Amino acid sequence: MKLSTVRRLTYMLLALICVMLVLVWYLDVYELVYSAVTLVVLVGIVNCLFWKCPHCGKNLGRLEKQNHCHNCGKELVM
Ligand SMILES: [Zn+2]
């Protein structure tokens, strides 16, 4: 999976989690808490599995756009 796709997917999941928590807050739909927790776990799994350098295989850390890997220094294509 491309790094830009991983980043976009993670941001979409985080936005969905925020929407769910707002709905829980305003509408008292507490069942959405379980879905939000599941999405948090999914974000963690996606981050661990796919947010890594294609050269050295180490995790890239923050979800910001990066031009170079902070572990090996090679250029990243995002
Ligand atoms: Zn690297």
C-alpha cells in the first residue's frame, strides 16, 4: 500500500472516530463507543503494518508528510 494511501486512510479513520465520539456526546448513543474503540485498534493495526519505510522497514513515526526516512535517510515517495 502506498504511503499516501496509508496516511489518507488513517486520517479518514481518525475523523470517523471523532464524528462517532461527537455523536455519543450529543445523542447519547453509547453503542458507538465500541465502534470507536474498534476503529482506534484498526488505526493502530494499519499504522503498524503499513506506515513504514519501504527501504528499511522501520515505522515512520508521525503521520506527517516526510521526504526522507528518519531511520535510514533514504527518500520516500508519498
Ligand atoms: Zn528507512
